[in-house]
Amino acid sequence: MTFSQETHDRAKAVIARYPAGRERSALLPLLHLVQSEQGYVSGDGIGFCAETLGLTRAEVSAVATFYTMYKRHPTGDWLVSVCTNTMCGVLGGDKAYQAVSGHLGVGHQETTDPADGPQITLEHAECLAACDYAPVLTVNYEFFDGIDAEAALEIVKQLQKGERPQPSRGPRLCTFNEIEAQLAGFSDERQGAVGEGPAGEPTLAGNRLAAKYGIAVPGFDPETPIVSKGDK
Amino acid sequence: MSAPSQAALAKLTPVVTKRWLSPDAWKIDVYERLDGYAALRKALKARPDDIIALMKDSGLRGRGGAGFPTGMKWGFIPQDPPGDGGGKPPGKPHYLVINADEGEPGTCKDLPLMMADPHSLIEGIVIAAYAIRAHFAAIYIRGEAVHAARRLRAAVDAAYARGYLGRNILGSRFDLDLVVHSGAGAYICGEETALLDSLEGYRGQPRLKPPFPATHGLYKAPTVVNNVETIATVPFIVLGGAEWFKTMGTEKSPGPKIYSISGRVNNPGQYECALGITLRELLELAGGMRDGHQLRFWTPGGSSTPMLTAEHLDVGLDFEAMAAAGTMLGTTAVQVFSDQDCPVYATYRWIEFYHHESCGKCTPCREGNYWMARVLRRILSGQGTVLDLDTLLDTCDNLLGRSFCALGDGAASPVVSSIKWFKQDYLDYIEGRTPPMFAAEELAGAH
């Protein structure tokens, strides 16, 4: 398949971000870019990156197969990643994963049948850096915090019905291909999306305590001079 | 749940996190109203070497886990001839790379920072780049963190529009370009040389050191790699000065630090405290253990830091005291587990993580984690033998100090420490006193 003119234009914009002569730095974003058009990194996607950067297909494949987020098979509309690392697992992530897997009838890195409505690809994720919100799952990498098996099931059922459940942090959900364009480094162009998603209580816990007890660090003077070597 | 004691409250030091409560602090207008970019204006009037000296004087140590002195790291970059302040350096260009590849199990401080206050990171980047004479900087952010990357990209665009990035920043004749570069799901890219390879468009595998990034980093040029929190701390030191900064923390671990407490506590979350706070005090701040839960084991700074027990409630969470207790401060990701949690299971899960994330470059880590995950699964399935404990410890002997990078060393931590403190838990599975935790097929680990 040939890639759209837009993808070719975007590839040029990606390369232009890096210092002259360092085009290869664009490879990771370009792999996200081809994934944003096709939903996975296909053989054609490998070829596109190789041709664009003057690399061999083998060089590009070596990189594409190293990273978990580059999918080698078509991904569903919704990539549901349930964290089953230690903290989430202990607090209920394992049960959530099992519940979702049982409901969808698919296992790790498997995708539901298109006859069953919007397609969902399931995976269990290693630590998603949200232990203070554990257990968590993500849909197309947007976080749903403090879930349990029941809440996880409710989220996937909504997705199956064509609804878009609201993530805890970050904005409205967008499709896998749209999120991959953002991973290639392009801005989220949806009106107001950048501002959506309030900080949760765990993020603010320490600050709330400090505010409640009127605690501030004393002695802060922004005019404190920067000592110059010549002054010493 | 009782109120925290005065002693615990006295350890709270809202500095780097102080804007997080302000609504929309991520917007540049709000950030500017809250003293944003004041440090940059101040720094650009100083000589770059004086900024480096200020960081050295402050005693700031890297917040990414290793605790290397930041000013010293900046000072390793080959410097311009005297008198050339801020001009384009001769020879190879210099680079600044921000490690935002947060992913160590337990660690969750940099993503909320970039969500709540992305401009503090950007301001720190411009100051740091000015100090080390870099004109290109990159933030390597974990791929999965799209929510934080989205806000960061918007903040970078806003900073360009206001003249805080780009050509002739604030009329200083200093130029800086900043790129936000999303990763693609590889924990190993948090290792600084693997990160650099990844940023250059290769598989993220660590490089042999030396040479170090200070001389042969990004594109084989002098490079500083710093953690998000480290750089976000810089503007506050520029404003408040080294002496003020050292009023917090301990003599060798000065300053405030974001502690991320998770697990069986009432109020998990981010608590910015003076370095050296104890777990007992942190637990008070976090509302104590949940009802019905007794502290059993905990990590001071993520899964790669050997676990501690209730015996260590009063050990200071700073670099020196943690080392003296046989562990490491790491990323101050304090994961709290109770008597209802199984240390063998926790260890198994972490080793599945290291097995998945091992880059495969060196044999001890690639093979060691593969086999340790299987041995642990066998034990948890009630099919282990006493010799399995020797196999695990022997494997760890071959990992620790013999792996190519710290990922392999880190994998030994949970295994060795859990066997040290909780050998009986292992034996109870092996000798049938504890029923198998899961049937083998229910363990969703290997992939």
C-alpha cells in the first residue's frame, strides 16, 4: 500500500525537528506515524520508514520489534491495557485483567472479533507509573484510575456499545490511530483537549496537607544574588 | 486515622510542587503570574559558569535514582574558553537530554509534575542548557504517558510563542530548540545510554561506559542527561539560592524531594518532603496504614531498591541512610505492603517485569530473569524445592555486578532482599504449609 500525501508531509515535519544530519532520530516518531495510518507497523510501514530515512528494512525492523508499543498485528479501535505489575496486581489489577479477559474472550495481545462490535485489543501492561492511583488500566493510553474488576468491565462494555467512557486524567478518548499521531509528536488538535482531566487527589495529597496546616518553606527570597566567581 | 504529628508535618516542604494546587498552572499565563520564568530572567543575566557553581553549592543530587551531584555532572561538560559566556561553543555541540521515561515499578512522580506544572521543567531546561552551552535539548518521555506529553507539547509551543525558547531568548542572544520525543514502551530507555541510543533511532540498549555521556553522549557529543524532577528543581535554586536550598534535607542529601507513597495506606500520593524523612513520618502524612493492615514490607525507591521491613520505620529516607541500611533511596517510590500481601508474589511480579524489560544485550540479565521468573512461578504454584532458593540466589550472584547495566543489578534486589527477610514465606510454599497462591495457568505474567 502507499501512504497518504499527508503522511509523507508529516514525515518531513518530523525529520525537521532534529539537528541536520541526524535524521535517524526521527525513526521512533515515524514508526508511530505509520502506525497512526494503519493501526500497526506493517511491512509497508517498515518500508516507508526505511525509504524515508535511507535505512535498510532490516535496520527498521530491528528497531520496530524492540519496542512494545509498535504493534505487529492490526490493533482494535481500543487498546485496553490493564496493569498487572506488583502494586496494581496486589490491589486488584489481576482480578480486573481476568474479568476483562473472560468477558471479551481474548487473552494478552489478542483482539475481539469485528462481528462483536467495536474491536478491542487486550493486553496486560507492566508498570504504568501510576502506583498512587493503583489499580489502573488505560484505553488507548488514557488512564482510568482506581479501578476494580467491576469498573474495568463497565469500561469495556461501554466501549463495546460504541460509547466513550471518560478517562480519569487527560481528555476524552480518541481512537488508536489518532493517539499514535500524537505519539509521532503532533499536537492534539481537539478544542480544549489539552486542559481536560483534573489532577486527582493522590497528585495533590501532600499539597492539600501543607495548605491545611499552613505550611510553607521559610526563607525563600527570589532576589538572592547569584554569586559570581569574580566576586569571591 | 489520626492527624499527623508536628514532627511529621515539619518535614513537608512544598517547593517544586507548590503550584500544583493552583488551577490551570500548566497554562503559561498562570505560570507567569506565579513567578514563572523569573528564574530564567535572573539566570540569563548571570554567567553560565556561575549557574554551574550555584548548582554545585546547592548540593542538588539527581532525582532519577542514582543521586549523582547535578552541578558536578554539568561541570563535566568540556567548557568554553574563559570569557566566552553563552556564545556558540567551539567544536562539537553540547546537548541536554531530559529523562522522562518514568517506569520503575512504584515510581509515579514525574508524570504528575509534567501534568500540573510543565513550564517548571521547561524553565529548568532553558537554564540548564544556558549553563552547559547547549542549543538543542530533548525531553524523552515515556510513550504510554500521552496525557503528560500532550500537555508538555502544548507548553513547549506556548514557551516558543513567548520567546522563552527559540532564537535570542529574552534578548540574551542565547538560542535553544526543545523537542518532546515520545518513546515506544521500553523501560530500559530510562537507562541514560539506552535512552540516547533510542533517541538516535536505534534499539534502546545501553552503551559501554566509559566513555560517559559527558564527552560522548547524544550523537557522540558532550551531553547532560537529567531527570525531570532534577531539572524542575533548578529554577527554585536559581531564585532562592544554595543556602536556602540546604535548609531542607540532610547535609549530604539536601533539598526537597517528591516522595510517592503507594499501597496499603489511607491517602496514597505525592508528598514533597525534606530528604531524610522516615517511613514512620511519611505514613503519618499519608493517613496511616489502612484499617486491618499491618506494615510488613516496603520499597524505599522502586522495585530495584532492596525491600525493607517494619524494623526500618525510623531510618531516614536519604541517600546515605538508605545505603547504610543495605538498600538505596532510588526514586523515593515508597511502595507499602501489609500482612495481607505476599512478598513471594510481589517478587515474582517484579521479576516478570525485569524479564519483559530486559533488552537482551547481556546474558546474565536476559537469561537470569527468564529463569528466575520460572522458578518463582514454580514456587508459587506449590511445586518448588528447597534448592530453588539456592538457584535464585546463585542467579542473583551472576546478575549483580555482572550485568551490563543497572537493570540487571536491580532485578537481584527484590529476590535477595525478600529471601533475606521472608525466607519462611518461600519455605511455606515449598513445604506445602501455604496453599498455592494461584494455579500456574492463572498467572498472567509471561509475555
